[in-house]
Amino acid sequence: MTQRRSKGEGGITQRHDHPSCPPRTNGTRPEHRCRGRWQATLDVIIDGRRKRKTIYAPTKAEARVKLAKALRERDSGALVMQTITVEAWTTAWLERKSRPPKPLKPQTMRSYRSKTARYIVPMIGRRKLTDLRAEHIEAMYDQMRDDGLAEATIRQTHAILARALKDAVRVDKLSYNPIDKTNPPGTDKAVREQFTVDQARRVLRAAGDDARWWLALFYGVRQGEVLGLDWARVDLDTGVLYVAETLQTGEDGRLFLGAPKTDASQRIVPMLPQIANRLRLLWESEGEPTAGLVFHRGGKPLQPKRDWQAWRDLIMRANDEDHPVPVIALHAARNSAASVMEAAGIPDRLVMQILGQSQVSTTHRYQRADVERMRTALESAGRLLELD
């Protein structure tokens, strides 16, 4: 005789939901060899009210295992009562991430939405959140590789999904994060092309008095940081400039000024005479303003695409048959700047500070000695490039 379960331990029954199950006749179902699913049920008290949780399994043995797991989760307070699809959860999660108190930056938000819509939703979006397993996630990665996607894209998708599922665990939509049991995508990164010292020298000479490209190729300042630079943050008297804002593109495509990429990106950079003189010429031609964007078009921010085209045109001017100069990404100018500084013997710590890659103070209360050490280091890089 089968032992009856105690109250609160749940129950297991078989459903007649298989196509081979005969229908009821006059309220009675004919005897048959049932191939229907098994269901386990248990009661949970939430806010003083009794609610029933139902779990399905193809066999009685599996239903028994699932019920035991659910009972343990119920007793520990980790049982998920309601389930939604992966698509529904990520959609709601992205919406929350776009709102205060800590909304994602527009460019980050666009990347999250794009990768969720392109990869996560089509491949695993229809699965119930609570049914998502490590093998489903890894199958998505394998499909992405079969489609020829770069490992970096898979790694970024992995990071987005990991954050979404981590928050699902935090708000009790999941009892555990299945992505923790996956083999994460590889960390190999594509080697970004960069200029040699001679090529960097040729490009800067082609730039002439245009300070914009000196900031990119000699100082490694990011595109958004250059285009967001204000005259109020350029101190021509003391020979320093402050990187404090960056030009960004909102989800609606509009340009706006916002905080830099990281806290370390807010930094002070000493200006050598080569860059200070060029900025002074630009400042005088602008009527010696006290504020306003340094680089603009008719008083309005420069469009990043137009700026990129100007970068390409500059490389074309520096190029010739005997001394070819590759067309590299504008962001790769930072790599070239770092290589020049390394070749000039600048210590890694100072290179990171100049490029805004280390955890440095975000205020303007820098010790003068730190600024002078950077200035001396940059002078050695200038001598290596043989620039006036």
C-alpha cells in the first residue's frame, strides 16, 4: 500500500493529457495505459494566504525529484511562485535599467537592447525563465559561433544575460542563476591595428595646426572626450586641460554632454607647447571665448560620423606610395598613443593616468608633482616623434 504523504508535503498525480488518453464517457474515463504527464503540487503560505504551486514532469520519478527540490526551496524561502518567459523578463529588465536611480548610459542601453533583440530573444526568448538551463545558454553561444559572430560579441551577450539573470535571482524570479553553470565565452580579443611611431609622426605632421588630432594621437583622448571639451576646461596659462565631460548620442539619436566612461576618465592632462600653441591659435581665432565647445560646427556639436570622416581624410593626406599609412579606427589612435609613450619609456602608471585608464582622483586637486611628472614624460614622447 502506498504511504500517504503528510499534510504540507505536497502530492503527485498523473494527468490524462497525452493524445493517446481516451476521453471521458458519461463522466468516466476508460482504463488505459496512460502516457500523460505527472504533476506535483504543494501549498505555500504567502502573506498569510495559501497558494498552490504546480510542477510538471514526464515521469513519476522526475516529478518526485522536482517536488522534493520545491519543498526545500519553499522551506528556505527561495521557491519561485510565478514564472515568465526569458523574453518577457529581459524586456521588463531593460525598461527598468533605462530609468532612475541608476539608468544605463544611452550608448550602453542601445548595445543592451540590440544584443537582446538580435540574439537572446530569438534563441532562448520563448523559454520559461524557470526552465532555462546552462545547456540552453551554451547552445545559444554555439549557434552564434556557427553564424560567424566574433567571440567578443558572444562575450558581450553573455555579460548582458548574466546581469539580467542575476537581477531575476535577486527579486525571486529565479532560485539560482543558470549562467553560473556555463562555460563562459573566450576572452581572446582581436588585435586592434595601430600606427608605428613613424606612421604616427607622418599623420601628426599632416594634421598641421589642427589640435583635434593631436589630442587623439598624441594624448590618446577618446572621441567623445575631445568633442565634449569646453574652453572653460582648457587652462592655457598653466598649460593643463581637464577631461570632465564627453559628447554622447542618446537613444533618440540626439547629442548631449554627459559623464565620461569611468571615474578614471575624469582627469587632468598637462599640455606641451606643441598642443598648447595650437589650442591658443584656435582660441584666438574663435574670439578668445571663456566657455563653449572647443571643436564644433557653427556652434553646434560635431557629429561623430563627420569627425570620423575627417580622421579618414587626414590619413589619406599622410599616405603616399613609398610610405603607406593604414586607415585605422579612430579609437585605435589611443593604442598608437600608448605605444608611442611606451617606446619613449614612460612608466605604465603615468600612461594609464594620461589615457584615463587608472583609478585617479576626479577632482582638480592634483599635486603639482604628479602633473609635472606627466609633462616630463610627454616631452620624451614628443622628442621621439621629432615634432615641433
